[in-house]
Amino acid sequence: MNSKSQLFCAWCGIGFLLLFTAGWWFLARFLPPPAPSLDAAEVAAIYQQHTGGIRFGLVLAMIAAALTAPWVAVIAIQLRRIEGNTPALAYTMLVAGAVGVLVLLLPTLLWTTAAFRPERGADLVMLLNDLGWLLFVMTFSPFFIQNLVIGLAILGDKGAEPVFPRWLGYFNIWVAILFVPGGLVTFFKTGPFAWNGLLAFWLPLVVFFIWFLIMFAALLSAIRQQSGTTASSAV
Amino acid sequence: MTSPPPAIQRLPGEAGIWVLVLGDMCVFGLFFGVFTYFQGLNPELYSQSQATLNTHYGAVNTLLLLLSSWLVVVAVDGLREGHNIRAAKFLISAFLCGAGFCVIKVIEYSEKISSGIGITTNEFFMYYYVLTGLHFLHVLIGMAVLIYLAGKTRRELSDKDIQVFESGAIFWHMVDLLWIVIFPLLYLVN
Amino acid sequence: MTALIKHPATPVWFVLVAATLIAWWFGDNAAREPGQSVLWTSIALIAIAFFKVRLVIRHFMEVKNGPWQLQLICELWLLGVCGALCGMKWLARY
């Protein structure tokens, strides 16, 4: 029973990837992102031309964002197994992960507000567009903390049968460091560190996607290992 | 690979550290490539901006990191033979080299900032601040690792512990080798 | 003290320091006027840097005694990044 609810939570992570891709990418067409160098009229035109797609796509993206809540919870549960009675890192991960849910959720509503009345002044549409993208790309700090504590918890696993393989700990630290260039988008409107740039956006985006898939596989085997040990100890 | 194959082939450190180290090296490799590509599109801007950098800071920092790397190699080698106290001294010395690197870097940054050169001044200084800043973050992480390892020498060490030392050392050497590339790329090559 | 001087890492370290000093002097004094000489100075500086990186990887990180897969990945990284940088310098020479 216990492992079934955990499996459900892990699959929610995959649900997030699929639904967010469908809504945010294919329907709202936010990939590649509108360049931060566009002027107000150009930004407003995007929201005026694709109003329907953006509205519907962002409803899906909003639902998708909430699916990261169970995903974060099941990672926290597995980290708790490592830490036992004093799960400081697991709780840190849970709190940072909860903030991360908001960082994925709130931009969908800011962009939605822009698409809600696309006929309003172009400057206002641009403001909302800026707010959404800055929140979405620049806010690396909760994800940094999240991945860092996952990494530290895994590396601190002293159990005879570790919950996660140690390389996954190092991998999480690598991912954490990779998110840092996102913080640079405040300075640039063009180039690799703008919010549509190679090193501030594309690289973290691709790595974030791969992180989900790798964590998913690791969670499945950790949950299987846990139900195996509890079953044998019950007998 | 001209040298004859050694008698014992052994993975240095634990396997996982190579995920982090090779991953970071690939990301920095991409950064170096992007920098060199855009340098080729606008060489005058890059060489004019580069001329305002003080190569002495970069070169002294290279020497500091090389020294620290050597100290770490000798420290880890000593640990394998049980010289824990000597290893601790060498690790702390390496940490101090890292601290020296940071002091020079901060002096260099403050000189640049006080003469009005910031991250948005131009494309060259964007890369200058981002590359050196990200490397700075790695130096800080590496210094934390060195202090952690120095503290760990106080107890009896198992083979597994030695592996942790090797892993930490490999990370510190990566910090060194990234600077070995960043220094000529930012300060010298035009 | 003699043990430190005899340590296998010590001669490697001296080579690294010497290479750094050469690159430092070279970078400060080499011709900077546009033309072929700048290209070759750049390529030489990049080559020296990756020669040093290879020494650090093989001797300090102890990859030279590691499994061949690790050695291969490291060599490919060196070749790939160094080759890409020199190649871009070559293509941007005019």
C-alpha cells in the first residue's frame, strides 16, 4: 500500500513533464522563449496572435506545475529513510521543493494575465511577460538548495544498503551548480546569459529534464528496495 | 598514451565523483567554446577590453592553485601511508592557497568595479565576470571540501575513507585545471 | 624534505610552473598587431594550457593509472575542447 502511493507520487513527476511540455511548449509555444530584446509592440503582438493557444496551454502548464508537489514529497520520503530520526536535509528539500512548485506555478498565471486582456497597453503586456520569464528562469535558488541537499543526503548515506547510488548524489550537486547561471538573466537582453540564452536557459532546461528522468528511475528502484526490506522484515 | 601500461589499473576516487567532475568539465568546455566563438566575431572589442586586465593577478593565482594541487597530491599520498598529521598540515596549506586566490580575486574585482567596469560593460566583461565568478564558486566549494577533509584526518581511516579523500582531491584538481584554461583564455589569448 | 622533492608529483609540478611562466611572459610580450602572428600566439597559448591540463589530469588526478575508459573520456575531452578552441581561432583568423 505504502509503496503504491509512493509510486503514484513518482509517476506524477513524469505527468508533470508530459503535461508541461504539451501546454507550455506545444500549445502556448513558449519554446523558444520570446526574446527579452523584443520591444513592447512585438511582445504584445505575440499575446494578441496566439491568445487562445497561450490561455489553454497555460491551464495545462498550471495543472502540470502542481504535479511536482507529490514528486517533491516522495523524494523527501526517501531522503528521510536515509536520515532516520533527524531528517534535516529531507525537510529542507521538502520546503525548497515546495517553493519550487510555486516558481513553476506563478509564471503560468502571470503569462495568463497578459493573455487575459491582450488588447491592453503594450507596455503592460510586456511588464507581465517580463515578470513571468524572470520568475521562471532567474529563480534558481530554491532549485539549487533542493538539488544540493538531495546530493548531500545521498552522500551522507552510511547504510549497508544505500537508498540511492552514490553517483546520484554527485549528479545532483552537478545539477545544482548548473542552475546558477539562471541568476544572470537580470543583466542581459541578448547573448548566452539572457533568458533565452544557451547557458542561462537551454542548458539548465535540458539538464532539468534529464534530472527528472534519472531521479524517476532512481526513485522506482529505491521504492522497490524499501518494499522488499519491509516485506522481508514483516515475515 | 605512450607510457607502458601500469601494473595495477585502479579507478582514482569513487566512481561517482567523476560524474560531477567530468560533467562540470563539459559545461566549462561549452563555456570556453561559446566565449571563443564570440571572441572571433568581434576581436577588437575583446582585445581592447583584455588589455585592461592585470595579467599578474591571473598568473599569480595560477601559481597559487598549482601549489595547492601539489600540496593535495602529497597529502593524499601521505594518508595512504598513515601520515595523518602531515596530511592535515598540507590540506590546510592548500586551503590557505585557495584563500589567497580568493583575496587576489576580490582585489581584482574591486579594482575593476571601482573603475566603473561591471558585468554589463561589454560582452568581454560579461564572460570575464561569469567565467571567473562560476570558477570562484567552485573554489569556495573546494575550500569547504579541503577543510572537511583536514578535519577527517583526526581519526583512523579505512580504505573507504581514503577513497573520500581521493574524491575530494580530484575535485580540487578540477578547480585548478579549469583555472589553467580560464587564465590564458581571458587574460592572454586574443 | 627530500621525500617531498623526490615525490613523483614534484617534477610534474615544476613543469607546470615553468609552462605557466612561459605562457605569462609570452602573453605579455608577444606581438599583438593583427595578422598571422596573433593567430599562432593564440594557438600556442591554448596548446600550452591544455598540455598543463593533461598533466594535471594524468598525474595529479591519477588518471594515468585509471581504467582505460576513464583515460579515453579524458583524452576525448582534451582533444574536443582544445580542438574546438584552436579550430575557432583558425576560422576567425581574418
